[in-house]
Amino acid sequence: MAITPLARQRRKEARPQELLDAALELFVEKGFAATRAEEVAARAGVSKGTLYLYYPSKEDLLKAVIRNNISREIAEGEDIVRGFEGPTTELLPYLMSEWWRRIGETKASGIAKLIVSEVRNFPDIAQFYRQEVIEPAERMLAGVLQRGIDRGEFRPLPVHEVVHNLMAPVLFMMLRKHSIGACAGLECPHAPQRLIEVQMDMVLGGLVPREPVVAPPPRKANGKKR
């Protein structure tokens, strides 16, 4: 059957996404350094030359994968924060749960392991990841915490330190998923969303204002109240 011009146009428009999907799969499976450009092209069903038309280097391809799978989700999270009108005690757990649903449950969660294990050999990628992922994510969560403090929902705490305490368990779960958890029989025995629920319960218990402790009235030497 002959391919119509319209079908060819649709195929051309879909090609960048197909290349990004193929690259994500291979980067997560094999690692960034071990993946060859021709492997990505072959999995996407195009020539190596076609790949370079869209992404001039493998580093450019990885940057596009990060933008497509993580940066975009952070931007949508920022939109959610701006439009949220409810209490911060609901906003924070929602964001953490959505982070796992949109990234942790997908192949994109493997990018975290890739960055941790290989980025020291690619300083340009390290800088890119810091600017595209780490800083925006920290800024978004810091804004949520400050929102809660300003509204009197959270007690004043060192915001940036709290952000790191929030993200560390999620990062650990993603790293486990693509390391020991990828081995048969060594998967995490707990549902990640349930772990996030428990984490949020503990975190919110520490964030909410504490009731002042009322000291009991002093007693006289004979045990009677003054």
C-alpha cells in the first residue's frame, strides 16, 4: 500500500518523540556511556543520519530526554502549585504522590540512577541536570513549604533542609527500583505510594505548629499548690 503524503508528514512529526522514547529505554537499560547512537536509531526505526538531524550529539539527545520526561513534569507541577487554593497540608502530599505517579512509576525514574552513576564523567550533563531538574524541583517544593509557613499551617523551619528531607526517600526508591530492585526476588516489598503516604504523615506531624506546653503550677514544700 502506498504511503500518502499526509501519512509521511505524520510520521515525520512523530519521529522526535520516537527517538526520545527509544533513547530513554536504552539509556535506562544499558547506561548512557554504553549506549551507541546507532542503537537508538535502530530501535526507533530510522538511520543514524536521521537521528543526528534531530539531535546532533548523544549529549543533546540525553538533554532532550531529560526535558521531555522530567523538566516538563516539574513545569506542570509549578502550574498546579500556582492554581491550588486548598490547604498546604493537602497540596504537599498531592505533589509528592504525583511525582511518583508521573516519574517514579515510569521508565523516566531510571534517569536518576543514570545521573548518579555516570554524570561525574559528563560535567556538562551534570550542570544541565542541576539547572533543569534539581534547582526547579527544589524551588517548587521550597515555595510550597513557605506557603504553608506564611499561612500559619506549618511552623517555621529551615525550608531548604526540609526540601532535601522530602526528596531523599523518593530518590532512594527510584535508585532501588533500577538497581537491586531490578533483580528477581529483590523487589521492594512495600508499595511506593503507601511509603509516600506514611512519609507525609510523619512529615506533616513535624511541620504543623506545636501546641505550647503549659507548665503545671509550682508546689510548696509540703506538696500543696501555691
